[in-house]
Amino acid sequence: MDDQVTGVPRGEVAALVAIQTVLAPWPGMLVAARGLSYFGEHSFGWLAVSALGALRAPRQWRAWLQVGAGAVIAHLAAVLIKQLVRRARPGHPAVAVHVGTPSRLSFPSAHAASTTAAAILLARVTGTALPVLLVPPMAVSRLLLGVHYPSDVAVGMALGGVVAAVAGAAARATADEPGAAR
């Protein structure tokens, strides 16, 4: 990750330092990144979006609840993988950490996983691809805040995509069953 003798950032650490150097000085950038962090914590923000969608569109309540369930499942899968892999969060002195975290484990990013799953499922329920545009800001926020390596975020997004695909397939299979509620 870095040169142990000189402490020069290398690889993913150098990428984190570069992202922080470019983005952190922009007015409001860290505030926005922290807001995304709090929104995504334990998928609570996505659960709220899911519940509000179900209340607002009662005929689509199952699809809206699937958004929240997908986010939570992606989050839980990421937490399980974190426990198995046990990769520590960035700790190089050149990386500034701008938000607290519930654990010291980094791989994969649960925020990236739950946001990707929720965004894909939101795109399905709304019939527009616009929700998928929510993924890059969340992903970059994890790097800007100094709490994940780029590979943590990339694998988190991939995990969220897998969870959304499985959730979509399960919903289609259930909808095709005789007597399924429409």
C-alpha cells in the first residue's frame, strides 16, 4: 500500500490522497459526503425511501418494500464479508478521516453495496434509470471521507448489483406463480 520507510502513499492510498486533495477543498463537499454517510448508515435512509414509496404508491407496495429489503440484504452481506475478510480501514497518515464509522473493517463498503442495490431496485419500481445516478456520489463520498479503499467501494457496488439481480429474479419468479397477488 505504501512505502514503509518513507511513508510515501502508493497504490490505493495514493488514489485516496489524490481524491481528497482534489475534492475536499470544494465548499460543501465534506458536508455533502457526511450527509450521504449518515443517510446510508445501516441502510436507514433506503428503508425510509422504501417505506415512503410504499405509502405513496400502495398498489406497488411490494416493489417499494423490495427496495428496502434489497438495501438491507446488501448491507448485511457486506457486513458478513467484512467479518470474514477483516481488512482494516485506511490508516495511512496522509489519508484524512472525516467521519466516524461503526467498525474498523473496510472490505467491502456496505454503503456502496446497499446504495447500488437500492438504486437498481428503485430504477425498476420507478421505470427510470435516474436512481442509478445516486451510486457514484455515495461511492466517491466513502473515498473522500477516508473510510474505504477504492477496491472496497468497487466490490461493494458489485455486491449490491448481485443482490439487486437476485431480488429482481426472485420478484419475477414470485409474480409468475399461480395465485400470486398482482
